[in-house]
Amino acid sequence: MFVMRILKAIVLLFATWLLAATAYAQVKVQLIDPAATQAGIQTVHSPHMAMQPAAGTNQHRLLLMIPGTGGAAVHMRSFDSCFAAMGYYVISLDYMNNVITTVCSKSEDSTCFDHFREEIMFGTPVSDKVAVDSMNSIVHRVTALLKYLAGKDAGWKMFLKQGGPAWDKIVVAGHSQGAGHAAFMGKHFRMGGVLLFSGPQDYLQQFHRPAGWQWEHGLTPVGRYYAFLHVRDPYVFDYQAQDVAAVIRPAAADTTMVSPGVTVAGKRQILVTDIDRKDTHGSTLSTEFVPVWRYMISNATKK
């Protein structure tokens, strides 16, 4: 009896692996030069990367991934592929991210982070730390990319509405600087979900509090935000945890510890790992945490 149970478990594990491998193999990957999506849009680091899920797995949702400081869209391939295998359309965005967020950490201007985020997101000329025009703002680059993709393949049209992104069908994710942009986007649009990895970094050290924009009421329900942090992150876990708590204001200001390869259960919105890795800041993007990512996006998109 025991041997039969072991054999059944092995068969189930193999079948699960085979299905996942098939889904990965059928994912369609495209690299799109940002400059090709509209005149005036610049290529910063690399092409945008877009993925379409395998037939039969389609969740009819898009994951928009925003990399961290200096990060290229093409470097997100392993991360993106995992979500595409789950059935999500995926985009990783090339954008103006050469200035590190922590340029505002010790500023005596309490609006420094607010203006930093606003200019990169919308191209509004309000920050003295960055120079991003409206054409190259995150929102415009996403809009131009979606229109370009929809013009090539009708499957992408579901993510456009009245000439702009159908935000409610888009789950925005971000790592480090990108986590702050994802959270900021959640404040300004009613997103399908918001996933934060190793960020935000928007803590005002001179004022001993999270930046003001994080406390503002947002259009995305707070129950759709999920964050994943490392306790030994060099950008200071305590600052990140306070930032996340300001953004989502959880009913219970607590976290749950997660481990590689282990399924997560419950409804906790702030997930934490203490995994021993050289790059603790980047560890939240390691594919050994796919069960954590699945928990985050599944809970964030529940109706």
C-alpha cells in the first residue's frame, strides 16, 4: 500500500512536470524595439519583451513587469516565462530607469519621492532628479506597446479599451525601483492586481516615515496588493516593510515566512524570506519561489 502511494505520487509529480514543460515550450516570445512602437519613444537598455501563453492555458490577463534600476526587460525572461506558463500574457518594459530611487532617501524635500514617481510614470516635469518626457513615460510606453502588439496579433486587443490600456485586466509587478512604480500605478489606476518584489524603497530617512504618496487613497483595492521581501535586503527590510504597510494598510500588520519550492496558503499580503543567498535583493525573483508567485497573483486577482 505504501509503495503504491509512492508510485502514485511520482506519477502525479511527473504529470505536473510534463504539463508545465509543455506550457513553457508553447509560450510565444517577442522582442520589440521600443523605438518601433511610436516615433519619439527611445530604446533605453533593450527591446521590450512580450510573451503569449500556450493555447488552453489563457487566463485572459496580462502581467506587466517593471524592472528595477538599470534593469533590462530581456533580463526578466525566466521570471516572465513562469507566469506565461501559468496562462498569463506577459510584458517586461524597457523604460527610463537609470536613476536609482534612493537618490531621494536622505532628501530634506518631503515630496522628492512623490515627484520622482510622477515624472517617470507620466512624464510630468516635476522632479529635479530625473528628466522623463511624456512620450517616454511608463504609461505612454505601455500604451504604445500594447497598440503595437494588438496591431500584429488580435489576441492582445483584450488589453486595450477606448484607446488606452484596460488596466483592470492588467496585473502590474515590479522589482526594487519597479516595485515602487507598480505601487504608484496601483494608486492612479484600478489595476487587476499589484505585485511588489523587494520594494518600494521610498522611505524618507530625514522624516522617519514612508513617502507621502504611499499613504494616499488609491484606485486599486488594497486587497489586490501583495509584496515579497527579504529580511536581509541591503535596502533595509524595515524601511521596505513600512513602505508596503503604508501602501496597503493591512488589517493585521504582520507577515508570513516563505521557503523555496513550498506552497503558500492563507491570505497574508506581505511575504518574507530569509533564504541564504549572496544577492538577497534579487532573491525574490528566483524561480525557486514560483509557488510564492502563484500564491501572490492568484490571490491578487480573485474576484
